[in-house]
Amino acid sequence: MSGHSKWHNIKIKKQKMDQVRGRLFSKMAREIMVAAKEGGSNPDANARLRTAIDRARDAGMPNDNIQRAIQRGAGELQGASYETVVYEGYAPGGVAVMVEALTDNRNRTAGEIRAIFSRHGATLGGGSVAWMFDRLGLVTVARDGHTEDDVLLAALEAGGEDVRTTEDGFEITTRPEVTYKVKDALATRGFTVTAAQVTMQPKNTVRVEGKDAQQVLRLMDALEEHDDVQAVHANFDIPDEIMQQVG
């Protein structure tokens, strides 16, 4: 699991879940709306929409909310019009940061994201960092007495590409468009799936400690709490004890 994924999990455990769910549902609704707007309202013919719906259902988002978001995206109901924007920059310690956002006001969001970077000693822009990441699906399975070979065989049959053993279980990497298909197939086979997401995995990580590490984590926190931000990706490697302390 990447350092940023660990940090995200620590934060979720320490925050009030009702606050987390409220913010998460709002962001998921935006993603569903944009996916439906760009690729149509039929999830069977729109992989991005299918993924967004599956993620929302996994988080417990009510079906009525999901359907309203689809209808707004398809133009069947009135609502704000959002567009996808990506911001790239560097955090203290040379950490590469990618921010994915959905906004109805590009200028406002850009100014607010720039201000967040500045307040935490980071720089927005300064060159592309997208090449440092690979977009992939990530499915996490609990150990539950399974071996890596057991998981690998089931994952490959379900469409997964690789398996890695972690402290808590196993991580299966997939192509983004089949992430939730693999997740459902593993669950059907009796594996305990603890998480499934489409993410940007860093090709290499940057070790950061001390004050720089604290600034990086607070930057991640501030960015993820912004209403327009859908996801933040970074290539830091920070000791667990610092993440626990700041979290």
C-alpha cells in the first residue's frame, strides 16, 4: 500500500464517520453526474459511470441519491454543470502531487487550490508530474487464512493482473475498468474484500521525515477536505509513526 493510501486510512479511522460520509456522498454524486454527462446514463456502456456507481454503493450511498445524480448528469434534472480539472505540483521534500477535482467554477477552484498549496509550503505547477504515476485499480483482500497463491489464482481468473502481500492481507492490481468486476468475483468466491478503488499508483516514492513530512500530510488533509477535490495522489514515503501522530 502506498504511503498516501495509509495516510488516508488513518484519517478515516480517526474522523467522525457521519462527517466523512456526508462529504464523500457529495463528491461521489459529482463524479456520477460528470460520468453520465460525458459518457451517457447507461452504466453497461459507460465504464466510468459503472465504476462511480459501484464505488457509491460500496460506501452506502442511497440508490435514490445515485439515480438523481445520473439524471442530473444526463440532463433529465436541473443541476450545476461540473467539469474535470487536474492540478499538479510539488510538496515539501520534492513530493509530487496530483489533484483531481470537479468544479462548476474553474477560476475559483484554481485560486483556492493554489492558496492551499502556498499555505503548506508547496508549489502548484512547475512542470507535469503525471508521468510519475500509473492509473490502476486496487482491490484489497483480508488474509483470513488464505495464501498469496490462493488469492493470485482467483484474482487472475477474475481479471486481476498481480497480487502483493501486505501487513493486513493482499492487494490485487487490475486495469481500472475491471476493478469492481474483480472485486465482485473475489467476494463471490468467499474472499473478504476490504476496499476497492481506482487510483494513481506512484512508480517511485520519495522518503520524507521531520517537518517536511508534517507539512506534506497537512497539505494532503487540506486538499482532500476541499469540496471540489475528488482525489489526491502523492508519491511520499513517510514513517508510520509520523502518520499516526499527525493523523
